[in-house]
Amino acid sequence: MYLMGVQCTGTPPVFGRNSLFQQNNGVFQSNSSSSNEIGLSNGLGSPSASLVGNAAFHHLNGSTLGSNSSSVAPSPVHLHQLNTNNQSNGLMNGRESSNREANGKQLHNSSLMRNVLSLNNNNANNNSIAPILLDYFPNAGNDGLNISWCHGVNSRSRLTHALQTDVSMIQADVTLADNRYPIPILGQPPLNMSDLTLEDFLLQLIHSETGKGIKFDMKSTKVVEPAFRVLAKHADYIKAPLVLHADILAGENKHRNQPVDAWTFLMLVRTRFPKSIISIGWTVDVNKSTLETGYSRNMVDSMLSIVKEYSLLQPITFLVNAALVKYSIAELQRLLFQVPNSSLTLCAQPGDPVTIDDLILYRKAFVSTQLYYDLPEDFMNIFKLQVYNKR
């Protein structure tokens, strides 16, 4: 049995007050000129402001248009004709119909109609399907095994090293600095100090022009809003896959970390980053109990309900612990079958009991386009040798 080791090591980072990145006091700006589009506003420049509390959702429906339509009152001549000749009713109705059509044309040219059309166009753009992860890497040959990962890139030295390698994806953990101004930094809780802010990470990655993809793991609910505020300023300059992850559901065992609030995470990802890839999962521990149950039917059903409730159209990858998958293959197959454009991303914590035979089993159970491997490099090299030697 292979006990999963630590993939990324390095000197504990230091984040001092003097190196604080000065936070932008701007607010989220919608890409749409329509005031009716879902927007995020009011006080977002303040570090303590609540983005969710200020999110306003405006909906237009058919009654809005109908309330502006009015019929034209008949003239006295028309009334006289109605009283003296009942056969003129058809003519009168025709004239009223013509007037309504004329009013409809005026409404079409009104600012209200322009707002409605703008809202519809923006919704159509936001609902367009983003590419799956493999689409960004044509040389991968439609096989998630050929996409390599560098995990835990939470310091300047780790980022510099990762940008010089040939890995496809860079994964980093996003948390808040324990400081007077709690800005987003890169680090794994309980550590709340780092020598790398999220903003500096993005600037260095974008300027490198390496084409490497990014995966950001939001470690708590409170970091989501400020992190997405920073990310929104640079999202248009990222020319590679952007994967945004959070564990939004609790497993069936007690876990030291609370799940990230699903509403906060999913609504902001869906509205602010429609071209990103959504990564969601459960907070689970690997112990004797979970090794016997894996991902249960109730856990999978809860995840399916979340996906349907939020009408998620973006590609979704479900983060699962590789040590637990072998006990729940059937349930995870059902999950992928019911969620279009979905996949699994295998991960593991140091010490988790994962074997090469486990990965071979998973590769047979799932389609190669639906399985990604965020696992230690030395472990993956052994696994790849066995896979390629059997071809």
C-alpha cells in the first residue's frame, strides 16, 4: 500500500503588515449597461462590507410590458356609428387593433424595451457553455491523465518554481490574512500568514504568459467575497483555464472545517465568472468509518440537488478523495451521468491509503475525459508507467 506523501514543501511563509497590498476601494462593475442585470454593488470597497447582503436581483416579466399597453378610446363619431349601425363593430375593432400595433412599435423603440433586450442578451451570454478543462490542452489527447498539477503553490518561491516547470495546472489555497486589513492571501489554514497575496499571485502569473491554468481553493466563506473582488479585476487577462473550488457540503462524519456557504460561492461564480470551471466537493475525513462508506447515496443526492437548484450550466468537476472512491464507484457514476459536462478530480491528503491499483480501478470505471488526477508527482509517474506499458 502506498501512503500518500506530501507533495509540496517549503519554508513557512511570512506575511508582514508592511507588505500589505493596498486594497482597491472600487466596487464590482457589471459588464452590462442594463440596470436590470444581476449586479453586485454598494460598499464592496470596504474590507468589512458584505457583498451578499448588497446583491440585488431585478427580474422583468411579461407583466412589465403589458402594463404599458393602453387601448385608444373611440371618438364620438365612432360611438354614433356604434349606436346606429351594429355592423360597424368589426371596423371599430380593426381600428383599435391598428392603434395597439402602433403603440407596440413605440414601446419597441422605448428605453424599457432596450433594457429588456439588453438583459436577454446578457443572460444568453452568461448561459453559454464554458469549455471543459481538456479543451484548453489539445495535446492532452482527451485524457485527464495527461494534465499535470502542481499542488499547494502558496508562496513566492513555490509560484516561481511552478511557472518554470511544464505542469498544466497550478493549485493554490486562498485564505484571509490575520491582520488589521484581512486581505486574501495564499495559504492553508490554520496558517494565516504568507509572503504572497492573491493579487500578487495573479499579477505574476499573468505577466509570465505561460498559459498555465489556475485552480483556487476557497478555504472559508468569509474569504470568497474579497477574493472574488480581487479576481474580478484580473479575470479578463487570464488566457488559461480558471477553476474555482469550494467544499460546499458536509460529509457524514464530523470534520474540523465548516463547508463554504453554497449560495455565496455558487451565485458569485455563476454571475461574475461564467467562463470558469466550477469545482465543488464535500468536507470529509479519511478514517475507518468513511473508508467503509465512501461517498454515500445521501451525499450524492445532496450534491445533485445543489446543482439543480442553482441551474449550473458551467462545466463542473467534483473533488473527491482518492482513498474513498473505490467504495462508492456506482454512486459517483450516477452523479456524473446526471450532471452534464461533469468530471471527477482525484486528490489525497498526506498519509491517505491510496494505491496504484486503486487508480487503475478508477481508470477502468470512468471515462478518461471525466477523470483528473491532482496527486503527488512521484506517485503519478509510477501510475503513468503502468498505464502506458499496458497499451
